[in-house]
Amino acid sequence: MALPPHIAGGTGSAPSRTPVYALVGNPNCGKSTLFNALTGLKQKVGNYPGVTVEKKIGTAYSQHGQPITVIDLPGAYSLAARSPDEAVTRDVLLGRRADTPQPDRILCIVDAANLERNLYLVHQILDLGRPVILVVNMMDVAIKAGLEIRIDRLEHELGIPVIACEAVNGRGVIDLKLAMSRADLPLSRHAWDIPAPIAKAVAELQASLTASDGKPPLIARAEALLLLTDQDSVRVAGSTPLSSRTAELLRGWQQRWEGEGTDWASSLVNSRYEAIGRIASAAVTQAGAAGPTLSDKIDRFATHPVWGWLTLGVLMTLLFLSIFTLAEYPMNLIDGAVAALADGVKANMAEGDFRDLITDGAIAGVGGVIIFLPQILILFFFIGLLESTGYMARAAFIMDRLMSRVGLNGKSFIPLLSSYACAIPGIMATRTIEDQKDRLVTILIAPLMSCSARLPVYLLMIAALVPGEQVPLLTKVGIMLLMYALGTFGAFGFAWLFKRTLLKGEPPLMIMELPPYRLPGLKDVMLQMFERGWLFLRRAGTVILGISIVLWFLAAYPKAPDGATAQQQLAQSFAGRAGHLLEPAIKPLGFDWQIGIGLISSFAAREVFVSTMGVVFNAEAEGDDTAPLRQALLAAKWPDGRALFTPLVCFTLMVFYVFAMQCVSTVAIVRRETNSWKWPLFQIGYLTGTAWILSLVVYQGGRALGF
Amino acid sequence: MKLSELAVGASAVVRELPKSGTAFVRLREMGLLAGTRVSLIRLAPLGDPLEIRLRGYHLTLRKSEADHVLVDPVS
Ligand SMILES: Nc1nc2c(ncn2[C@@H]2O[C@H](COP(=O)(O)OP(=O)(O)OP(=O)(O)O)[C@@H](O)[C@H]2O)c(=O)[nH]1
């Protein structure tokens, strides 16, 4: 067969500047592990502007110490993109993204145990006419499965360097680096037949894309093939629309084929898979029939109608237990360190507003957020572990049916579950949800899962609600469960509503690979945990610092006359006045202006409510001991002498806290993850609105019933 | 028969899947084509989605999609 004209002739000679490699592969083929093995810690993690897809760039060094730039592209099954992640991979490879240089060379990584499907993406990439190196990873897994992979046959069939590799233990990485630093890389000699009825359309589209859309000829051919595989893929977020001429041409061909009954999309995919089948049969031999693998055996248990639920339950219980117990120790340390820092500043600076700004504003505010960092990191660690072992996909598989009741799919389960500890890692974990609308719905409802910052508020209110000094355990647990249930049902109710109204879309698909179980690389999981934690600090840090300072200012100004107590100062500050201003709006809920101050200040973080109440009512809670504060709350009165914190008011306040969006860190993260202010503002509006309405119903209803 | 009607553990060869539709384009790209051999591994604990095996790997899809995939059982 003659070489296709776009490939014949020429080799990819090495560029004079630092060569840029793009690393591409299917999800779960070990791409991140290989990237870490190649670049070590020399990585920069950021975001592609305009979309929330992680951008990772690292530097590898050849055997001679020459630097090589490696861009780790998001995992993709096809260049006909289905998700923002895949769209980024496609756009970088096609040179569509202005913010990322088009890579000179491409490193394709495939899973040796699953060669055919992995080669599909490689096959599309070979069409780009760039030098490609193929890395056949997971050789150990393939050998265990009784597969013999002949690297030399693959090289022969594809005409490009092929490297066998085991990224987890670094086997093959040196060979790979040698290949990467080769000055001349051959271009693939592989040729495949575009089915005859379509070939003409490809040529015409290619010409039109070159002429009207300004694409270079080779790229235009690849784009034409993509358009014919899945014309919807141009509509994925972040894509540029086609020129009208090309769109017209495409429509024309499609109409013609529809008339003739030509199934163009499947015939293209078919012929690719036929070509791949020939390659695979030349290179892969199955030695003996493979029995059930270890993965099959685990899944018999882990997705069993009875044991599956049990496994899920036990794992999730373990997760939460470790978050609440393991995190306690570092949290106390941080608490101590923050207090020590504030004390140190107090001791070493002249008294005055500036000192207070630093200690009570900046340090206290930021400290109130980083105190949650241990929990957030532990969550990231578990999410990473669940992802890289392959259990995450099983959890989604088991939960899909339940989630589909409200129009979501199983992939929303883990993000929502994580949100019970903290909404921030939960919201950051929604990146695995491909469908944009599903992802948004999940982000919108995540703060309804009662997070751990609400616990101190619940505990204080329960203490004030129950008559005795000691809260009976059953009452405490019962009320807590009620609050968790309220938030959870609220979340699913809103998901249902949003999927039917605001974010109506196609019913989500659940086409998901169930990768075999794997032993995770602990180093890779840790690395990812720190990267994500750092990302959170960097992203939320500035917003949190800013808001903390504003809140401090509101509570410190204007100044009360000298000698005033903290309580008097707060009462006549802006915050106090805002509380008064707010009173007409919250009086129907049974809250007075003093509670109003608490509501305002807890915008920094919900648990700040407790310390604010301490200042407002002039009673410090000592650690976990809420007794003095409880006394003070119970003694608080309306001006007309009625008790302020009646059991009904305490209960109403808890309901308010279940729903209200009171967390700047969450707002900051939602802003980043959705790339606009529209969604976080909407979220504040709908959550706080619901909180107000439900509190009104509870309070007025309770009153009518005589509470 | 439909893929969704296959007995758990049974194998079949795909006869036909719908020409258009997001789900089916993706399924094809994942290697589910006319002529591909599949086996139904299990159903999720609540009966949906399905787990199938094809080309040496495992894939899930919902019943609503599997209803449109026609297969010929093999013994
Ligand atoms: N046995 C074996 N396991 C590997 C090999 N390479 C990677 N793994 C494991 O495979 C799992 C997935 O690897 P990742 O590097 O996270 O895969 P990925 O392609 O980046 O996956 P996504 O992040 O989902 O795109 C991890 O648990 C790795 O430890 C290998 O060569 N052999």
C-alpha cells in the first residue's frame, strides 16, 4: 500500500529549543505515574485558562542532562472529545490552544493488558503526522494475564519507537528517556484505509478547513476525521465553532449519507478498529486461557448485592472515622501554633489597631480556615487512594441507580460524600464528572451535606436546647442525625429540581470503564494530595485573607470609647449595626440582632459563630466545654424580657445552619471551579433563601403549635 | 435479542447498535462494534447499570442504552 500523501517523506527532526513532549493516554493506563517517574518533583500544576482542567507541565532530563519539557494531558479515550478534559487534550494536540504551545512530539502511553482499546486513541494521534513514541505500560499486568506482547512487531507495524515499561517501579523509564532525546524520530509508516464512501468527504472537509478555518493541512485532515466521527464534539465546552462554509459542507454530506443509508460514523470507527485488530493480532498472543483474575474475584464480593453495600459502608465509615480521629491531633497543633503566633505578635508589637488587624483579622481568619487543612488533606488522600486502586469506579457503579433517581449519575457520589467532612475537597473532586451540567448540579448541592464546621454550632445549640446540664446521648445523636438527614434530603431535592429546570440536559450516561484493581503507588497518591492541598491554599487563601480582614474591620470600627468591654465594642461596631439592620429580616425567625452578628461573622467559617456568641454574650467557651456559654445564652433576653434562646429558636438556628451558605472558602472554590461569579452568587442566593424560608416555617409553625 | 436481556455470565456477538446518539458514538469508540464479542458480567446491586466485558476490559452502561444494542448469543 502506498504511503498516504500527508505522511510520505520527511522525518521529524529535533527542534533547536527544548523539545516539548505531550503525554497522552486513556484514563487509568498509568499516565500520572509515568509523568511522575519522568519528571520527579519538577512539576508545575496549574489550570488551563477558561476551563477547570488541571494543567501539569514538568521537566525531564535526558541521560546527558538535556532538559525536556513534558506536558501531561488529561486522560482521554478519543480525540472526539466528550468532556472538558478530553477537549483540552484534543485542543492542545491540534494546536488550538493559544496558552499552550503545540507539542513537537507526542508520547502515547497504552495499557499492555488492554491494547486494542488503548490503541484507538493512538491511531487517531498518528494521523496528526507528528513524531510519536509509544510506551507500552503495565507489562507486568499483561504477563500475569498470560499475554505475550511483541514489542518488535509493534514497532514494525507502526514504524515508530515502542518502549515496554512498568511505570510503578520505573522499569523502562531509562529506555524511554533515551528514545525521547533522539534527535531524529521517524514518522509513523502506518497507513489505514478511510472507507471509500467517506474518503471524498474527508478531502473536501480538509480543503474547507484549510481555506475557511485557517487550519494547517495535516491538522485539517485530522479535524475532518474527528468531525465525521462525532460532530457533537465541537460543542463540548471550550471548543471553537466551525466556519459556516465548513459547517454547511458537513451538513450536506450528512444529509446525503442519511439519504443513502450510509452509516458514516461507525464505518470510520470500524475501519480504525480493523486496522488495530491487524496490529494487535500480529503483536499479541494469548498464552493459554486466562482464568478469573484477582480483580474478578474481588469484584464478586465488592459489587455483590449484599456484600457490596457492606464493603461500601465499611470503607466510608473508616474514611470518616479517620478524618475525625486522625485529623484531631494536627488540628490541635495548628490551633496551638496559630494562637502562639498571635500571642507572639501581640507581645512584640505596639498596641494598636494595626496589631489587632494582624492578630484578630489576618491570623485568626486564616487560622480558622487552615485548621481544616488536616481534614482536607486526609480526604484528598482517601480520594486519591480510591481513585488509584480502582474502587472509586465501583462505588460509582453501585450508587448509580440511586443517584439516577434525581437525574445524576454514580460519579457524583464520592464528591457528595466527601462534602460531609468538608465541601471543598468534595467540590474539587467533581472534576471526574464529565458532563458539565451534572458537575454544576453536584457543586451546587455539595454545601448541603453537613460539614464538620457545622458540628460546633450544632453542639452548642443542642446544649442550649436541652434543659439539663448533661445532654442525654440519645437526644444528641437523634438531633444530629435529623440535621444530617435534613441537609441530605435537601440536597437531593434540589438536584432533582435543578436537573429538571435550570440545568436540564440529556440523562447522564454511565459509560465508564471498570479498571482492574491495582496496588496504588503511595508516593503518587501523596504527591497528588499535596498538590491539591496546595492548590486549595493558593486559590482560597487570598479570598479568605481579604474577607477575614473585612470582617475584622466591621467588628473593630467604629471604636467604642476607651475602657469599653469587648462586648460593648462589638455591639456598637459596624457588625453590631449590621446586626441591628438585619434584625427586621431575621426577627420572624426568632433571631435578634445579636444572633445577627453571629450569622454575619460566621461567613468566614461556620464555627466562628460559637466564638462570636462568646464575645457577644461575654462568656468564653473553654475548649469543648460549652457550659459557661450555654449559661450565658440561656440568660439572654429580648428587651421585653422574653428568653432569647428558647428551644424553638435553637432548633430554628440549626435548621438555618443546615441550609445557609456560610463559608467563604466554599464560595472561593466554587468561583474557581466554575470560572465565574454567577454560580457562587446563585448558590449563596438559593441556599440562604431556602435557609430563611425553612427557618421561618419552622419557627412560625413551632410557635403556632405552642412551642 | 437485546444486550440487556442477556443472562449474567453469557456471551454474545454484537449485531447492531443505533447509528446516532452520543452514547452509541462513545460506545463504538470504546470498541463496542457490530461483530464484537461481549459477555455480561453482572448487574449492579440495584439492577442497573450493567457490567460487560469486551476486548479484554470491563465497561459499565445503563440498561437504557443496553436496550438498544442488539446481540446474537453464542454458547
Ligand atoms: N502493575 C502496574 N501498575 C501500574 C503501572 N503503572 C501504573 N500503575 C498503577 O495504576 C494505577 C493508575 O495509575 P495512574 O498513573 O493514576 O493512571 P492515570 O492514567 O494517570 O489515570 P487517571 O489519573 O485516571 O487518568 C495506579 O494505582 C498505579 O500505581 C505498571 O506499570 N504496573
